[in-house]
Amino acid sequence: MERTTTLGGNFIADSNPIDLAGAKVEGAAQAAHRTADKIADRATAQVDRSTEAVHRAVDGAADAATSAAEWASTISEQAKAVQTRLTESASATIRARPIATVAGALFVGYLLGRLARL
């Protein structure tokens, strides 16, 4: 009767060395599979967390872009309102003092012409 020991130190009677090596290889393969499964589970959890973080970041960027677009649309409306007020104010001033307005425009034109010659 042949006596051999396994990795754990147990004695096995009448064992074939090839069978023992196959059993050891099978045990190592199963341990490798378990380790790979644990790593895959951890990686999956990390990918899920990363995906959630990316989704939150994209949602935040989309919200910021939406509010910026809304702000930009109100700015154009405000600019149109300011332009309308300035046009009405200038028209009222020109109607109230047409001679002073023309004299002022001539004076400003003269100054700009003198500055352009320098």
C-alpha cells in the first residue's frame, strides 16, 4: 500500500501520483475561478459607482447648460429693452432741442476729425 500526503498533510492510501496532481490542479483552478469571480464582483461594483458618478456629472452639466441658455435668452430680451429705451430717449431729446443736437453732433464730428489728423 502506497502512502502519500496531500497539500493539507492528509495521508492518502493507494493513491496514484497522476490523480493527486490532477486533484491539485483542479483545486488550484477552482481557487483561481473563485478569486476571478471575487475580482469581477468588485470591479462590477466599482464600475457601477463610476457610472453613477458620471451620470451625476452629466446631469449637473446639463442643468448648468440649461440655466446658462435661459440666462442668455433673458439677456437678449433685456438688451432689446435697453435699446428701445435709449432710442426713445434720444428721439425725445432730439425733438425737444433739435438745434442743440445738431450743433453738438457738428462739434463732436469736428473733434473726431482733428483727432484723426494727429
